[in-house]
Amino acid sequence: MKIKNICCIGAGYVGGPTMAIIAQKNPKINVTVVDINEKRIAAWNDENVENIPIYEPGLSEVVKEARGRNLFFSTDVDAAIDKAEMIFISVNTPTKTYGIGKGMAADLKWIELCARQIARVAKDDKIVIEKSTLPVRTAAALKDILDNTGNGVKYQILSNPEFLAEGTAVEDLQAPDRVLIGGDIDTEEGKAAMQALVNIYAKWVPQESILTTNVWSSELSKLTANAFLAQRVSSINALSELCEHTGADVNEVARAIGMDSRIGPKFLKSSVGFGGSCFQKDILNLVYIAKSFGLNEVADYWEQVIIMNDHQKRRFAENIVKTLYNTVSGKKIAFLGWAFKKDTNDTRESAAIYVADYLLNEQAEVVVYDPKVTEEQIYADLDYLGTRSEEENRKLVTVIKDPYEVCQDSHAIAVLTEWDEFKDYDWKKIYDCMLKPAFVFDGRNLLDTRELTKTGFTVSSIGSPLVRKTKEERKSAQVS
Ligand code: UDX
Ligand code: UDX
Ligand code: ADP
């Protein structure tokens, strides 16, 4: 099957970068990315390629190379569907906020709308590809809608989950660990559709890294990959609390176990808790699916990963209050970082939001600096929680574009994101402008605890015995 035109519905964090790379590597295929959000499409088309709506290292160069040649961004969804032989669905699938499965299941409203739109528009056979992370067996629902409401044309449904991580999207797309393609392996048409997609990736991905499976395995593998990754973070975070009570150092433990090739060194960084648009959503999804089959032990097992993560965020905030003599009322707490991890402006499910909310409930005054996140986004994140009025959020929280000014006259600094630049600050200068005793709560184990302690700070890092040592030292200093 010869593919000349590809359409991708959804120009977000997944659709945008993925299609940019596909277009770059397949210059003879026209790739049109469509979205109902006009502002977003206008930004993708912005003459100044630095203004594209998603910040990813290296992405603007790829867009610059392909845009206008064989990569197009448009709001004309129908036209792009009509022309394409292959349609990727890359729209958002957030956790449901209403009705059955509220807070757990994925909301497939947008996927279904896409399917109905494709069914209405398509006049010839199409390959439809699930790119968004979807619950297992969504392909069946898609097929049902397409086959029953369409114009009698034939559809092949493939699952092709995306494994890119934000901040390294271009790198991950250029050299993926694997590409996964699920389809109907029992029919010739199914195999042909899978081959058509394999050919597109084979332009730059080695054949042995392109896996083909049945649709369900592909769908479940995506949820499982995210669940395993999140589980590693929760596992090391669970140990971090034990380290704080025993005098072990979680960084040393992580290094020691990571050298076991069966465990491996990656994703063992203890933190204030994982965030991002995928981990929590996908695990909740897995839990919901397991429960819907009556597999309660399976559901409980995975749910514990989320429970641990919520606990980690809460205990970080509790530790701030406890350490600051059990009250932060009226105290200025400086936040370094708001994004859910470094090198991205994405704040979805960021631990910073929940830590801020907790401290605001304790009447703290929160002042935030993040190199990439806008003031507008920070307020939107807090407003979305609905804990207090928009006016109160603006009264209690200040966003400042200068890290030194943020720390000025603060009682404590909380590091919420592991931005590299935080390591290079003039920490003596920061110490001098803070109220004493000056506290640092390092939620990312990013800073040099020994150096900071020498400067005069009282440092509390996750999973480190130094926390207690400095407290003891302080006590003995007070006694003498
Ligand atoms: C284990 C540790 O591997 C070793 O480092 C430690 O020093 C002692 O405990 P051992 O108990 O000899 O070693 O066996 P291991 O190969 O780890 O297997 C343990 C159990 O897990 C076995 O019953 C094995 O069948 C099972 N297993 C292991 C699985 O079911 N699936 C796997 O993928 C791996
Ligand atoms: C994740 C998956 O990695 C990716 O494969 C999938 O396609 C989408 O979800 P992403 O959410 O972009 O990607 O970020 P990731 O790098 O996985 O980090 C998720 C969260 O875990 C971040 O908040 C990060 O700070 C945290 N984390 C990660 C840790 O706290 N410790 C670690 O060791 C690793
Ligand atoms: P992801 O991280 O999965 O890429 P995003 O929220 O960044 O999610 O992007 C999803 C995009 O899909 C949004 O820009 C949204 O406007 C778009 N979208 C959602 N539903 C439709 C639809 N029916 N037609 C076209 N675009 C859609």
C-alpha cells in the first residue's frame, strides 16, 4: 500500500513532534497536522519558528526543515481526513472528571468525536492509527463506530503508542528504543496496513527495533511501560522515607542497586513525587480496567504506586511546616521550579502544584520562580484545584522572573524542579538575603548539601541522613 498523504488529528505534545519527525524522514509523504484549536495551529505556523507552541530542544530546527515542504498545520480537519490514506489520532485522553469511572477511567469523548468525524468524511479506505495512550480495547470501539456509521469504506485500525518523554522528544523520536505497532495480524489487510506503517518508520528506525504485535498487546504495553516507570519512582521514594529514619542515604542505595544489571540505573532518582500528563492517568486507567474485570488484587497493587506518590508530595510539604517550627502562617516560602521536570514548560500534575496548595492551606506566602513556566499557567494550575478563590490565589502567590528576588527575605527555599541552572546560583548571595535560620528543602536532591550547609543553610533533602545531622548540629549549637 502506497502512502502519499498522512493526517494527524491533534497538534499537541505528542502529535506535533511525532509528525515533524515523520515528515522530516519521509520527504515524499505529505503530513498534515490538524487541530480544532486555532491559536495552537497559528502558533505552529508562526513565521518565527521559535514561537511554535511546544518547547522541545531541537524541535524548531526539524519544523523549520520540513514545514511548508511536506509538513503542514491546519484547522481544516475534514480536508486533511479526506485526502489522507493514513490518519493518526493524537488527541488528549484525560482522566474522566464526571460520571462512571470519574477520577479513574480515561475520557474517550475526544477520540469518539474523531472517529465519528472520520466516518462522516471518508470516501475511500483508510488506515486509522491510535497514537494517544488509550485503554485496552479502544481499537474495538473505534472500529465499531467507523464500520457502523461510515460510508461503507474499509478501515484498518492500528495501535502505535508513543513512548517519547517530554524534554527529550526529538532525541527519543530520532532514536527510539523501539517502535510498537499493533494490528490485525490474522488478516492480509491487517498485515498490509501494519507493513505500510512499518515502512514509514523504517526510513530511520532499524527493522529489529520495530515490533509488531496484536492490537491488545500494543495497547496494554503502553500502559504497562508507564506503570513500570512510575513504580520505580514510587519504589525509590518509599525507600527514601526509610532512609531518613535509619541514616542510610537514598542516593547511595540507588547507586548500589542500579549497578545490578537486572535492575539497571535509570529511573531511580528519588524526588518530591512524579508528575506529568501520563503516569498518574495511565495507572488510574490500568487500575480501572483491572477492577472492571474484577481483578481486585491487581488493581490494588498498581494503585499503591499512586498512593505512595501522593504520600511523597504530602510529606515533603508537611516536613516544611514541621521544620519551620510547626507554622508557616505568613511566612514567605520561595519555590524554585514549577514544571513537572526540567527542560519543559509543561506543568500537568506537577508536584509543585500540590505542595503549594498544602502550604497555602497553612497560610504561607508562596513566591515562585521557574525559567520556562508562565505566571498565567501557575495561577491556572492553582485555580484548577478549586481549593480557594482566584483572588486568594493571586493574593497569596507571587510569580517573579528573577531567582534572587524570589529568595529575598524568605524563610525557606523549596526546590521543586531539577533545572540545571539552580546548581549554578550564587548560594552565598542567596543565604545573605534570607531570614535566619535559612532553610533549603531540596525536593530533587539537586544541590550540594555539604556546600550549602557550610554556607550556613539548614538543608533537608529527600532520603538523606544529613537532614538529621544538621538538625542535631543546630541543637548543639543552640545549647552551647
Ligand atoms: C536471589 C537474588 O537474585 C540474589 O541476588 C540474592 O543474592 C538472593 O536472592 P535466588 O533466590 O537464588 O537469588 O534466585 P533468583 O534467580 O533471583 O530467583 C528468585 C525466584 O524468582 C525464583 O523462584 C525464580 O524462579 C523467580 N523469578 C525470577 C521469576 O519468577 N521471574 C523472573 O523473571 C525472575
Ligand atoms: C513519560 C514516559 O517516560 C514516556 O515514555 C511516556 O511516553 C510519557 O510519560 P514524561 O511524563 O514526559 O514521560 O516524563 P518522565 O521523564 O518519564 O518523568 C515523569 C516524572 O517522573 C517527572 O515528574 C520526573 O521528575 C519524575 N521522575 C523521573 C523522578 O522523580 N525520578 C526519576 O528517576 C525519573
Ligand atoms: P498530548 O499530550 O496527548 O499530545 P495535548 O493536550 O497536548 O495532548 O494535545 C491534544 C490536542 O488535540 C489539543 O491541541 C486539542 O485541541 C486537540 N484535539 C482534541 N480533540 C480534537 C478533535 N476532535 N479534532 C481536532 N483536534 C482535537
